[in-house]
Amino acid sequence: MEKLDVEERERRGMENFKKGYNCAQSVVLAFADVYGLSEDMALRVSASFGAGIGRMRLTCGGANGMFLLAGLENGSVVAGDLKGRGDNYQLVQDLAARFKQETGSLICAELLGLKPGVKEGTMPSARTNEYYRKRPCVGMVGLGCRIYAEMLNERNGYTEKE
């Protein structure tokens, strides 16, 4: 695999979000070409994981997108493959630690500054200038893309200086 342009992947993810895709979709779509996914498949497989998983404000969709991609990167496909599952879980935990180190949390509600237990319903918020001013979501998407691209580059032996 060629070295990924980290800034380009970050930009792609943020542009996807600004087009109106949810946070998880935006991250997965930014890497669909790496895994040979069609745009349609990338968007469908990640659709339920935005807004903290189905707008429940649980795990941030920017992080969820990375975790979905981690399954494509090294997810086990053999029943009973404990080592394979463990390797994938390690990758997910490493990605989560990097994300949390930069943001302080993996939880959508916390990142948005929402009160615990507040139910918002299912209807997504309109993407207005006010929405983008108040919410860190586009940045969380960019961060998820940056962390994931850096991880892929590291796994493929590329260093920062190359």
C-alpha cells in the first residue's frame, strides 16, 4: 500500500460531513477506496453508527467510523479465531486510546456538552451555520480520519519523515 496523505484523508472526511453524511459515514467513506468498497456500501454499512450510534449519543461516530474500518483492516473471519479477534480488539483499543487522548472522551454526549440522559429523539439536526459553530463534529470526523490514516501508514512501515 502506498503511503496515505493524512491531511487529504482528514479533508475528505470533513468534506463528507459538510455534504450531509453522518460522522461515521464520513470517516468510512474517506477510506472506502483503500478497501475496495463502493460509495453505496461504505455509506450503508456505517449509517447506523452516526450521532453516537443511532443518535443515542454513545460512542462518537468519528470513533465508530475508525472502528468499522479496523474490522476491514484486520477483522477475523474465521469462527473461533481467538488470536485474530484479539488482534482486532487491540487495534480498536489503540485507536480509541489515541482518540480519547486528543478529545478527553469517546462519548458523543460528553463531546457535545450534553447533559447525561437527555433524550433528543431520532431526527437529526439541520446542518446550519449555527450547527457548525456550536458542534465539534466536523473536527471529530477529521480527527478520526487523521488517526486512522496515521495508523495505516505506521502499519505499512511509513514514518513521519517520509
